[in-house]
Amino acid sequence: MSDKRVAIITGSSRGIGRGIALALAEHGWRIVINYHSNSEAAAKTRADVTARGGEALLVQADTGDLASLEKLVDSTLAQYGRVDMLVNNAGVAPRQRRDILQTTPESYDEVMAINLRGPFFLTQRVAGEMVRLRDAGIISAPKIINIGSISAYTSSTARAEYCISKAGMAMLTKLWADRLAEYGINVYEIRPGIIATDLTAVVKDKYDHLILDQGLTPIRRWGLPADIGKAVVAIATDLLPFSTGEVINVDGGFHMHRL
């Protein structure tokens, strides 16, 4: 087996996950590109990972389906024999924005299953494998990164289920950081702000005005998937060895309270 490190990145065919995959590829990582349904986008990401000096395995899996996530881990171990980093990136917004007074149980359950339940149990499985692999001397300094959101603390009453799921992700980070520290597994949350992806394309005009004209963020530009990728690289290259449970804001300064 190769000693090159392996990262599982959920939801990495497009958007932020793709940005993370490409950034790690430039540092020689082998990437497990997880996608739900867009095989064409996943193949494009794999080609771009390869062009940047990385190596990639495509695995179709539904983050909301625990059996599917077991397949994701099993496929990774069968191919590479190791997993050095897990990036819980996959997430969805409600299919339809509804005022919190009209939120449906179906929408709530779907968002929570994908954004929180799946990452919780995927982390549980991967953490167990990391402990085993570390004890066997196959990996060292494994890491888990959760991709959160400013929605963890910012009320958006037309996307209540999404905000709740991201607030839960913040606590998930703390819980796993606390539990896994004794095994040398550091856990981090990267908290993106307004990032230019397919998910935010539907509100581009709104945020162009808020960012560029009204200064919603001190750094007056949209965030890019590459900005998140750079933060992941800082963690992946062991630049934060004495931090765990840490929230890293990549939001253009949105999190600051200003007068």
C-alpha cells in the first residue's frame, strides 16, 4: 500500500467539496470523491484532481443513507487500506424555502438526515477505523473536518431546518473533538460564509448588493470554494497540531459584530 495520505470528502463533485479536493490534490493527497447523483461532475473533478498531481476514487453514496455511508468507507479501505482525513462537507438546503410557520416534517427530516445524522454516524465509523489504523502504525495524526456555516448562529426563518442542522454540526464538532483527543484525532469546524456555489446561485443578485454595496462583509467579495480549500490544507499539512474543537471562520469577517 502507498504511504500517500487519503481523504474522504463527502459531496465533493461540485462546490465547496470540489474546491477542497483540488486544494488537497495539489499537495499530493489521494481523494475519495463522494457524489450523490451527478456522475459527470464527479468525473470532471477526478480529472482535475489527477491533473493537479493527486489521485482519486469515485464513490457514489447518499449521505442521508447510513448503509450507503458504510459502502463509502468500505470502498475507501478496499482501495487504499487507510483513511487519514474525513471532511464532512455534503449538505443540502430545503428543497423549498418556507417560513418557519410552514416548515414541513418531510423537509425537516430530509435536511437533518443529510446535514447532521449522516455526518454523525459517518464520523463514528471513520473514527473507529482511524483508531485501528493509528494503533497499527499505518497512519499518524488523523483529522476530521466538519464544514459548518454562518447559519449555525444566523437566523434565517425561511430555512429553519438548515440553520438547526448547522448549529448541530457545531456541537457535533465539540463532542467528537472531546472524545477523540485521547486517540490523537483532532477535529475542526470550518465555518464558511457566503460562498459562490450552485447552492447560492439563486440568491446571487441579493448578495451582490449586500456585499458590494452595503458592506455585509468587511472583505467585500464573495467567498470561493478555493478559500475553503486553503483552510483545509492548513489543517491537512499539520499547521494546527495543538488545536481541536476549533471553529475556523472563512466568511470575509461576517462573524464580527460591527457598529
